[in-house]
Amino acid sequence: MHINDAVFLEDLCPKFRFRQWRKSIHRFTGRSCIYCGKPSESIDHVLPRSQGGLSTTENCVPACLSCNGNKSDENALYWYRKQKFYDPRRAMAIRAWLDGDLRLAIRLLQWANPNFRMSDNNYEKDEPDYEAA
Ligand SMILES: [Zn+2]
């Protein structure tokens, strides 16, 4: 009965799981906006929810409030290309993220931003969670 109880508890606490998941998204980029590199304060749906975008790791990127609000319902890559802070390495990173290749995305973001800090240990520790999601 203990296993059933655990499943039941998880169902009861979707908010807790959602919060953990949001945290892990921000951790992937060292809490920086995937578009401009400023501190990420929100999660942006690359394909907007209004267009059927899902709340999956592949469709959700860390973004600052300014980018998130600016982009609105536009296609993310199309919108990004028009920004002053456009960086082709970041565009590649966003594409890799959408493909679910977070490892490549993070490497590209590191390339785009030499100040990028992310502990490899943290990433390894978080990886099983990511693959299970
Ligand atoms: Zn931003």
C-alpha cells in the first residue's frame, strides 16, 4: 500500500513538482535569460500556450521578464532574430534546447557568454530528473 500512497501524494502535490521543475529550468542556464543573458525571472513558452505549446522542458526556456513580455505570442526564433542583442550562438542554443539537446544548448550558451557559470556537478546530479521528465 505504500507505493500507492506515494503515487497518491504526488498527484496531490502537482504544485510542488511544478516548482521543482521550474527551478531546474533556471539552473540549466545558471539563472540567465536564454535570449539576452540577463537574470531569468520567468519561464517562457517558446511555442505559446495559446498555440498549443506544452509545459515541457523542450518548450520552456528561462527568460527575463522583458524578453518574455516583448516576445508575447510571436515565434521565438523569428522574434529573436530582430532583437538588438541577437547572437547566432544563442539562436543555435535555443534550437538545440527545442530539440531536447540541453547539453548542446548549455555548451552554446557558455560559448556566447564567457561569464556563464554552471557547476558540472549540479548538472550531473540533476540529469536523472531531466531524463525522467
Ligand atoms: Zn532577456
